[in-house]
Amino acid sequence: MNKYREILFQHLDGIVLIPTLTGLYKSGILDLMIEKQKFSIIELSKHKKLNPGYLNVSLRLLRSLGFLEFINQNNEMENIYITNNKFMQIAIEIDKLKDLDGIIKYHIDFNRLNKTQIPKYINLLNSLSLLIKNNTIKSTNQFYINIEGLMIGPILANLSFYKHLEIESGNLKLVNLDSLIKQTFLNIFKTTKLISNEKRFITDKGNFFFKKSSSYGVTVSYLKTLSNIKTLLVNDQNYIWKRTKENHEIHVNRSMNVWGSGGAHKIYFKKIDNIIINIFNQKIEDQPLGVIDIGCGDGSFLKHIYLLIISKTNRKKYIESHPLILIGTDINQKAQDSTKKTLKGIKNIIINGDISNPDEINDYLNENHNLKLGDFLNCRTFLDHNRIYEKPLIKINHNIKSTGSFCHRGLLIPAKDLITDFITHLSRWKPFIKKHGLIIVELHTINPSDTLKNIGKSLACAYDATHGYSDQYLIEYEVYKKCILEIGMNITSENEYLFPKEIPTVSINYIK
């Protein structure tokens, strides 16, 4: 199983790597990198108008996968990158891949393809499949797995998400699909040894990947962003901030994103259960009024917490005298509506609320419900890294360093400023979490040198690229802990859970 997991992780690397390479190629930046061989972002910007923040994300990805050497200059714009043999080998042959990233737009519109688009999609799939099968690129096995990921990952995610994939008695069934697409997928699954030639019997490898199809979901949900890397690098630095007339995001398939993260979240929520039970087993006078979930999504987490508290804690004995109040906040109206439906029959308050402005949430609760934010147990999952960056107005003298690449609307955010912003953000929350604490699940990056040592064992590359290109801010776990300590809050070690433990990219903590 471990060998298949390593392939899956390298598939995810490929889903972000290939669009990055082709984006650099089509923007003309790759040619500059080949010409200079040793360069900084400042040096490249002298020869081409570019958006340095997104370029910084691209360069960090290439460094993490071993395509560039690195010399730290303590200034992100002046850091030196050096091309190596691995880079030059791929750069020379990138012409063979330059059009194949066009497959992404068909992956994006997978469930809406018309009769004109289907043959084009199939041609690209066949070209990519032949490229892999015939070893027409002189490269490492790792890069072939990356290329395979660009093809296999989105197919598996789409088939599963749109319910076209069924498994019966060890055999694969594809349902409600165009016949030509169906046959093409079956051929690809045979080529990649997910099924055998006889009666579409699923192999051991196929059994692993079909069951893990949702693991591609989060990365695949960002295909719209990944298909616009050239735009991000040299054109529209505001792309990911654009919205439809209905105010929907255009850079991410949010429904697929939620679906893709759902499986992993169940594992994390089991750990949170232990923390919740301990809190609501305290003396009744020491317990919070209820729970507030910032960024409540569809309300499933709040419902889970409610059922847990009234079934497994002593709060259930006091539920009449001390009703459990659930509060959900979200900036998305659809999410608010979904939460109301999920919590129907359970006492709740659903409001518009921004993680960057706890004072506003507190004022609203006080004025409209005579409640205080600080009287609740605060919870949030995978949200703080998605706050809107604000350039620090007050200098904070800290010595906390991060290796992350941070961008806001195309501009490069110095790591020191990003950490200052995060400390400021946490400080805003401190008055409201010191009484009953904050349960927080967060996503992290790791040092690129650690990513390189752990290719096939870490999701860091996929996380770094999708979040970096969409103006989100992942920092290392140790850096994160230092920021919490900087504001005078503590992490309770007995409620600290890390995934994976050795090089954590996800953490759960109870901060008080």
C-alpha cells in the first residue's frame, strides 16, 4: 500500500507541477531561466514584466521537487536560484508538453462537455497516454508519474464526484458517460494497470486508487487556478479575486473542494471529539454557553458537536437549565442557508461573520442576541490560512522566520510581514478565546528541503501550489506555534495532534 500511496502523492505533485512548467514556458519566463541559469526574481523582473508573488510560488515548487538549487539571501526578491541538470533536461523537452496542459480545461468542464469538445478531450487524453506509454520524454520515472497524475487524478476525482464510477464484485462499471469517453477511460485504466483486460477486473493497484479517488479532490478543485498560471505570472494579478454575477468564486470548484477534504476531516474530527468531551464534562458553571464555528460550511461539524455533547458529556443532564447554543458564521450566503437546514430542530444562530474581524462578530451577537463571543467555545477548521492579508501598520519585533512563499494580488509578501500579520490576527482573537479557548485545525507547509527529502511521502507541494497561487498563507507548524506563544497564549500538549507526526502538514490544537 505504501508504494501506491507514494504514487498518489506524486500524482498530486504532477497536477500542480505540469501547469507550472507550461505556465512558465508560455509566459517566456522559462526561457529567461534557461538563459540566465543563475538568477533572482529581481533579475528576471528586469527583463520581463511579471507578478513577483506568483513567480515566487512557482520557484518554491520547483525547488521543493529538486529542479532548482537555492541560495538564501534573506530577501525573497534577491534569493538566488540555480538551474540544475534535472531542470535543464525537462526544460529542453517542455515543448512536448506545452499543449497537453490544455487537457485541464476539459477536466474542469468534465460533466458539461458537448459533442464538439468530446473528440478534442479524447485526442488529448490519447496523446498524453501515448507519451507516457512510449517513454517519449527522456526523464526520470518520477516525472512520468507526475505526468500520469495530470491525466489520472482529475479523471478519478471527476468520475467519483459526479457518481459515474461503480464497483461490483471487483469489477469496474462506468455509468452515464458518453461511450467514446467511457472507452477511452477504460483504455487508460488498462494502460496504467488499474484494471486487467478481462471483464474490467480491478487490480490491487486499481483497488487502492479507485477507493482513494476523493484524495485527488482538493487539488483537482483548483484546476481553474492551475489552468491560469500564465495569467497569474505575467497578466492579471487579480484573477483569483474575481467573482461571477452571483458572487461565486471562479478559481475553485468549492463543492468538489469540500467533498475532497471530507474523508480526511473525519479522521481529524475524531481527535477533536476527545477535546470537546473533556470541556463539556467540566462543572456546569465552568462550561461555555455553547459552541461557535467560524466558517461553518454546511453546518455538519456543528451538528456533530451537538450530538456528541448531548450523548457523551454531562452537559446532557443540564440541557434544560443550560441550553446548548450553537452559532455558525460564514461569509457565504449559501453556506449559511445550508447550515440552517442541517441544524433544523437544534437551537442555533447563523450569521455573516469574517474570521478577520472578531470584534464585529462579538458586537453583532451582543446587540442582536445579548451574547458575548468570549462565552463560547470557539472552533474553526482550515480557515486561518485563508484570511485576507493586511499589510502590517504596526511593527512587531519578532524573530520568527518562515520559508513559505506568500502572495497577495500578485505582490510578494515578505515572510516577516506575513508572520506579523498572523500575530496581529491572533491578537485580535485573544480577548475572545482566553476564557473557554479555541479548537483549531490548520494546514501547514514544510521547508522545501524537507519536501525534497520526502517526495512521495508528503502533500506539501500540492498544498503549497494550490494555496500559494490563490493567495492563502501556509506556514510551518513550528512557526505557527511560535506565533501563538508570541501573543501569550498556550498550546495544551495533551490536546496536540499532528498529521503526519514527523513532518506535520495538518495540526489540531486546543489553545487557551
